[in-house]
Amino acid sequence: MAEKGSHTVLVVDDDPGHRGMLEALLGRWGLAVTSAGDGKEAVARVCERPFDVVLMDIRMPDMDGIEVAEAIRAFNGKVGILMVTMYEDEAYLKAALKAGANGYVTKQ
């Protein structure tokens, strides 16, 4: 998606439909949106350039959101990380916050 705004968001989701929906919505709000289809790609993107916020699915294959949050925090302690989840598993969400996520929103 073309980057438009001055605030940068990295959207990370292994589901192309969810990723596309978030890209479109955030783009309409005037944000500069970049996307990644998995955790490894997300970590690589964060290492390439700064983002204001990472909006990330919490459950992905290979690297889940917790592992990605830890890797991002090790590289950049300032970026905002919001997890997006369909699951309200309290223990899992607490683990995500402990790993460095600033908060979460549910897909409902």
C-alpha cells in the first residue's frame, strides 16, 4: 500500500484479509501503512526503518506476537506495540504485555 501520512504504522497479520482490512482503514485515516505477513518479516521491517506503532496479530505461525514483541523491544524500546487478537485468553494477553506490548484490541 502506498504510504501517505506522517505517522507510520506497521500492520502484521498472517491472514491477508485481516491485513488488507487494517491497511485500508488506517490508510483512510491518513496514516502511512506498511505491512508484513509474518513475524520474521515484521522484525526485519522494524530493523529497516522506524515506525510509530506496530499493530500485530498475536497468534501467527513461526513467530507468534509474543516472540515478535520481544524481538522488536530488543531492537527498539520506543515503538508502540498493539496486539490484535480474536482470543481473550487472559494468561496469553498478560504474556504479550510482559513481552513488551503496550496493549491489545480484539477482532470482534
